Amino acid sequence: MSDMLLQVMDVSKGFPGVQALDKVSFELKRGEVHALVGENGAGKSTLMKILSGVHRPDAGSIIYKGQEVHFQNAREASAAGIGIIYQELNLVPHLTVAQNIYIGREPRTLLGYIDDRKMNVDAAELLGRLNLDIDPAIRLNQLPISKQQMVEIAKALSRDSEVLIMDEPTSALTESEIEELFKVIHDLRARGVGIIYISHRLDELKHIVDRITIFRDGRYIATSDYAAISMEEIINKMVGRTLANIFPARANVPTETRLLEVRNIVRPGILKDISFDLFQGEILGIAGLMGAGRSELARAIFGADPIASGQVLRDGKRLKIHSPSDAIANGIAYLSENRKEEGLATKMRLNENVTMANLPAVSRHFTVISRAQELEATRTFVRDLDIRTPSLEQTVNNLSGGNQQKVVVAKWLYRDSRILIFDEPTRGIDVGAKFAIYELMEQLARRGVGVIMISSELPEILGMTDRVLVLHEGRLMATLRTRDTSQEEILNFAAGFTGAAAAPCQG
Amino acid sequence: MSNESQMAALPLAKTGLPAGTRSQRLSLDKLVIFIVLIALFGYFSMTASNFFTVRNVLTLALQTSTITMMGIGVTFTIITGGIDLSIGSVVALSGTVAVMAANVGCPIWLSMVIGLGSGVLSGLLNGMLITGLKLPPFIATLGMMMVLRGVVLTITNAMSKPAPDAFGHLGNDTLFKVSRQFPGIAYPVFIMILLALALGFFLRKTRMGRYTYAVGSNEEASRLSGIKVNRVKLAAYMISGFCAALTGIILASRMVTSQPNGGVAYEMNAIAASVIGGTSLMGGVGTVGGAVIGSFIIGVLGVGLTMQGASYFVQQIVIGIVVIASVAVDQIRYKKKLGK
């Protein structure tokens, strides 16, 4: 299979203040899975938006099936057979699964009514082909996010796309769902579909990718057969420098001082009698599958969700936490996994977000905000965390994902918190930014801060933490010393098996 | 953390990162509508012979002060992502309450304070319905609009009552009166200016003001940042109620009577003024300055068209078109920005 499906030649695209793409090239063959990688801001998303008709290029040409194309909008691209699955879901929560899949092209009866029956039958067949156990008649918002993502994939596939663009498709999926997705991808490849696969999770590429193209800062860097390039080379080309390690060296040793004691937290149906300690200077991991209650545990400690019983002690003293502001007043910070929905005021400026949780520190006369002090504080964090922004007063919406994450981190660092709970801190951000965030955690721990890191990426748990809590369906299955445990052991507990005699893990 | 000391060691020039430029901070939107306002002013000055006279400009400012003050207040609620439909009824309520208080022998100042109190209380009630019962602001304030109107009509039997003469000073006296040619600037105009300056500063420079934007921009992120969201919302509705009550008292003072039927549909003009001024009904965006300019666009159109001989009905059409156009232009520009 060598016939060319799609060729991008010397495409450029600028936005006010940024040259997002500078004469980049890319090609896709039939029956190929071609990974496109690069750090945040490398221009991947912009190119995908051009291919799917959302943006139009300033210069360069796109040849699709041998003909130059100029898509004017997303509908034209999709009609031509280029489908895209965005990182963020583009579904209507109040419609059913089938209605979502066939939205805008519902099958009609002879009388012109929507043929609900046919739609449900077709959807069921489609979902069946993907081995998905989803009722097509169920309302979308009754499904967990991971299932919604699978619906998004089904929707794109239902259009018989010849080119399928997947932008971080696995970021919200569990291990087993990822396997399902890979099966689907293999299947599609065998049928001759060309797939452009964008992911920050470089480790998963090896399962599916044929070729890989690397972008950096809006420029084309290299294309290679996946088999002919090492992970190290990929990362070096992505960041433009050599990264010695994926994780910083853990220099500090947690102290014996109990910083936080969590006792018998219960939230009916969600958290079942959870107790643990956090020591000063410790990085404590929380592992578990999707739905195990990891974020819920963090939110309970933080006062964001009500709990039925249980208590939280800091420095041996019982805290009264009824709301996030109580938790914050006691030095606890929570960095939500959904930074856009829960972490940032995206319409507001960078400086305003950084100081949001600690405005008194830049205020005079009780309440008046000092712009100068605020900008100084912001400047410090922009420099320390290497936030890439054209100005300190840039609207946060215009920053890339990794930089947005850093803004959230800056907000809590500025608050001078003693306990920081990071919920999936590196999801959707690039290698360089990841390392910066790991380094930051390490520095915080060294300063005596207690860090809790919730993560779905086990290498990150193993690489960064001192101890790991493993949750399964709201229950604390095990508290493990990171040094003495393994990926397999953690997965065993996460899957609900107890003890060493458990069955081998199934991912 | 030792932010302060770190920062001290870091002169501005060293990192080289600019603060936002002035034009970035003063949004272009406000500049555009300000130009529209000036253009309208110029147009009417040339086409209506008596428009650009001292007397007329002073009258214009006095008339527009009503909608301006209400527009400023409602802007706070819209920025939090809400709305306040009850302010027209608050206008009637506060004026009536103040006149009644004056008529039973309260000193004038005290009766006015009581009137203001009734507005703040109404705002508090709005806010409690919205934060406590989690009602959508549209519904809560729509209900309150009806309830308050009903209360006013009931306690007055729908009859206007004259107030003591002294009650009329606030609305009818002027400052800097020179001669017939320059009758002086009316107190309500000063009050409007002071209110705009004070609330503009509050919104732009204080913590509570910042929180107002934060809550409207992302309520959950605000809550998780420790902002007491309910308190911010209560404050916004109380400010809105206060502004409407101030308007109501000034109107009652100008007429030297209570006006139980006054203020009907005023909320719509106030919301329109705010929206023309760039406030987004989605929340998180809006300024006091914008609301003032928006109010004056409506005011200038009203007076100018009247002097040109256009009927009240035609004015309604024109103002409606301006509301639609101002938001449409915004939308088109927003899309352009996204690169569509």
C-alpha cells in the first residue's frame, strides 16, 4: 500500500502575534497510522484544524487523493472524507448516543420524520463493530466521559472517513478502553483508512504507529519510519535539546512529621472509609482506574464535595473544612484535572489568574489591588515556571494547554500552600512541560510541602512518588512503598485483587 | 514563600516580558462605542438646531442619569453571569417607600436612606433566591419584579402621593447656577458621576470587583480558588438594588411625588445600555465605563430623535437596532479573532 492519500506542502498559517505554522509538510498514505508529535505550541492542532476545514492556510497547498483542495469549512472536509476526533468532546449532552452519532444527517422516514428506529439500529450496529457495550438510546450525559469519547470515535467512523484525525484520543480512556481503541485503529488501517494520530503519550505509539512526523515551534523537523527511530531521538527532536531524564532525581527524603492525617472519610457510594497520612516533604501518589474515587477523595479533603463522615487533621489538629475556602485557609490546595472547567478563568488575564487565590497579597488598604505588585508576582512565576506568553496580561484562553497548566500551578504556588494535591497534573501537556512540573513537585517536597499526586500514568507514579495509595471502587486497597512496588502490583490492587496471590494483571 | 524578596531582586527590564499594552487593557470595544457616541452627538448637533446648546446638553445629562445609574448596577449582575429584571420595580418601590417615610415625619435624609435600604434589601432577596435556592437569575428576578411591583401597588393602592417640598431638592436643585443661560448642573448628574467613579473603581481595582469577573468567567474555578461565590453574587445583586433605589429616589424627588407606576420596563433600557457598552450576557465581561457610554448612546438617540421630530415609536425601533447591531458587530469581530 503505497498510494498517497494526503499531502501537505509548505503550509503556513499565522494568527495575530504568532506564526503557528511555518512552511510545514506532512503526508499520509492509505492504510497508514502516522503519528504527529511535538510540544505544545508546535502547531499540530493548527495543522489538524486546517486539514479539517476549520482554518484556511495563508500559504501552501493540500493535495487530497491527487487533487488540490481548499476546504472552506468543516462540513466540506467531512463530506470529502476527512474526519476528526477532537481532544475535547464535541457532543450534545442532552441527546441520545444515536442522535449524537447521526446529528445533522438523521435518517428520515418516507414522510420526512426522523426515523428513530433505524437510527438506533444503525448506531447499535456501529457500536457493535467497535465492541462497545453502549445502549444507543441512552442519553449521552448518563455515560462516563470515557464512554462519551468512544461515542465520539463512533461518530467519526460512521461517516466512512478515509482520513481520520485523532487528537489525543486516549487522554480520558482507561487501559482496557485504550486497548479497544487500538483494536479499532488496527481494523481501520487494514481497511485502508489513513489515520493521523496525535498524542503526548509517546509510550503508546509503539502499539499502532507506522510512521512519525515531528514538529517544533510551528516548523517541520523530521519524518521517519517508527521502527527506525528511538524514543530518545524523538524526544530530542521534539524539544530541540537533550533531555537527560524523564524524571528529576528525587533528592529529598520525606520527614517523619505527619503533616496531614485523613481519617475514615466516607461519602456514600463513592468513598468507603478511607484513612491515610501525608508526611512533610513527601510525594504521595494516588493510583487507581477511572472511577476508583481518586479525584473524589481529593475533592472531599479539599471541601469541594460534601462528606458523610470522617475528619482531616493537619499538624495533629482537627480541621473544620466545609468549603474550598476553608481548605485553602488551612494551606491545602487542589489542582483539578479539568483545568479549563475548574482551574482557570479562561476569559481573564494571566496575571488575574495567578493571583486569584491570593489577592490579599497584592492588595493595599484592605481591598485595592496593586497592579504593579500583581504584575511583579506574575512575572516571577512566568519566569520560574517558564510560562510562554507574549505578555503578562494575555488572556489565558490564548495560551497553550501546557502553559495553562503552569498558570494553575502558579496560582497555588503563589498561595503558599503547605499541601498541594495535583490531579493528573501532566495530562495533555508535552514532555518538556512535564519535566518542569515534576521538578516543581520535587522542589516543593524539598521545601517541606506535602504533595499528593493523582495520576493514571503509572510510570509517573513510580518515578516521582515516595508512597502510593491504590484505590478501587472507592476503597483504599493498599498503601505501598514506591521503592518496593511495581507496575504489576499496583495494577493488581487497582483492579480489585488483594494481596500478592492475586491473579496476573490484565491491564 | 519569599516572593517579595525574589521579586525585589528582579528589575522589570530583566525578564523583558511586557505587561499588557494600554490598548490591550482598555478594550478596543469601549473605544469603538465611544466613537459611535461622539459621532451621534456630532450628527444631531448638525441636524437638530437646538441640540448642541448648554441647556439641552444639561437636560440630556439629567435625563440619561436614570438609565446610567441603573445600567451600572445591572452590569454587576450580568458580569457574574446573571441578570436583574427587578430593578424597574425597585425604582417604584424605593421612591414610594422614601416618600411614605417622609410623609410620616422622618427627616428627608433619613427617608431617603430608608428608600435606599428597601432597594438593597430587594437585591439581597434576589441574591438569596439565586444563591440559596439555586434559582436561575432570570427566574428569580422576574419573580421579584412582579412581587415588588405588586407590593408597591398594594401599599399605595396604586395612587401617587405628594411628598413634602423639601423632598424635591435632591432632584431639582442645581450646582453652579450662573444665569438663565447656564442653569447649573443638576444634583442627579453629580450623583451619577460619583456613582460611576466609585463603582468603576470598585469593579476594576478591588478584590470584590475582581471576584465579580472571576465568578462570571468560571464559577467552579472561582469556588475552588477559595472565592466565596455566594457572597460575590449577593454583593452584585445588592449593588444592583442600590443603584435602582437611588434612581427611584431621584425620580420621586424630581416629581416630588411617589410613583407606584413608575419605572415600568426601565430594566430593559438598563440592560440594553449595559450590552451596548460591551457587557456579555455570558458573564465575565463588562465595565462600568461601557455601561455609561451605552446609556448615553441611548440617551442621545432619544433626545436627538425627539428634536428631529421622530416619534417615540421610531425611537424604539432605532434603539432596538442599535442593541442588535452592537452585539452583532462584537460577534463578527470575535469570529474574526478566532481566524474564521
